[in-house]
Amino acid sequence: MSHFSHRLTVEYAHTDMAGIVHFSEFFKYMEATEHAFFRSIGMSISMDIGGCHVSWPRVSSSFDFKRPLRFENDFDSALTIEQIGTSSITYRCDVRMDGELMATGKTTSVCCEVVPGQGLKKIPIPDELRVVFERVLHA
């Protein structure tokens, strides 16, 4: 699959006392890239489909770090769909600065219906989403 790339800049508030990006920020970068990906295909990670409200809570997320990012570094966060399950989708996220790999992450989200007053209920990925994800996966 071709990847979806999103350009970001390190903000001062993202850094720790050593002056480098705090590890927790990478998860936010990955999520921001996922949201931008959904917008790029005309969708949202929280939207109404077929009469129900669908959202994508995380069930797994990790990062491996290679090199630090620092305040005001511009970098690319690239999202690749690795696997589409019945109810889940797994992405890989590569964070690169000037082409150099800085960190690699992975996250799996489950498609859920948001039921008012009852919380989340796992559901199969709706066909209209699956078609788009499959097209992107095999591009």
C-alpha cells in the first residue's frame, strides 16, 4: 500500500526537560495523522454511518524510537494500513525527518458503535468504509 503522509512541527510543549520530544507525543502525532487520513478520504474517525454513530477506540499501540526530535523540527508522519480485520484496522506509522527514520509505531483500533447511555459496542467495519480501506490497502 502507498502510505498517507502528514507534515507536522514539534511544538515547545511537546518537549521534555532534555529538550527532546517526550515519548507520549509520538502517539498524538500518530493519531493526528490517522485523523488527517480519514479526512483525506472524506470521512471521520467519529461519524454517522447507516444510522449508527461509529468510532475507533484503540486496543493496542506501541512505538520504537530511533532518533530524537527537537523543538521546531519539521517532520513527516506516514500512515500505512497493515491489516484490515472483521472489526479492526492496524496501521504502521513511520516518523521521518529529512528522510531519516526517527520512530516507528503501530496501532490497532476496533470499529465500534457508540450507543447513547450504553457505551461502545464492537461492530463489523461498515461496507462503505471497508471498500475505501481495501482500495487504499491495495493501492
